[in-house]
Amino acid sequence: MTDNATLDPEDRKLITLARSTRARNAVAEGAAVRDENGRTYVAGTVDLASLKLSALATAVAMAVASGAKSLEAAVVVSEAEAVSDADRAAVRDLGGPATPVLLAGPDATVRAARTAG
């Protein structure tokens, strides 16, 4: 677990963005990723009858669709206990195995910090 006080300000920003998206859209998860140029992509869970995507998968897809070549960091805000293997794989595909993936609760407290590895 990572102490929120020691987080990089840019990672705190990702948590704030993901948290805001989750609350504003009343979805199960919010996620944000930062690409190699410092651009951020924010998404919530997609839960349609014909399409279901996690917030992190959606944020990674948005980054790819916008031309990102790599990721610097990823954040998920959720009630979940862990970031799924599929979500970490999506981050790994674009950012590589060392890309940090943070899981924060709805109160913005970081509960887990892993790599996409």
C-alpha cells in the first residue's frame, strides 16, 4: 500500500479525476491513465446490454484511440479489493510491465499499488 502523502502530485491528480468520473456518472469504477506526453484519459465503467467494459479498459482504449504510444501510470477508483488481471494486462500492453497501477477506494485512499507486470 502507498501512503497518499507520498504520492506524486500527478498520480494524485489521476485519483481525483477517476474519483470525479465515478461519482459524476454513478458508475462502479472510475479510472484514469497518463500517457507518455502527460495527457490524461478518464473513463467510467461501461455497462450496456451489448457492451461491458471496465473503467480502466475504457481509459486505455481512449488513450490508444487518441494516439498514445505508452502509459506512465494508471489509477482505478473502486470498491474492489484488487485491479483485475485483465485490466493490468491492458495497461501492460500499452505501458509495459513496469507501469504503476494504483487502486484507490471511493474516499481516494490508495489501497494497493502494483505494476502492470
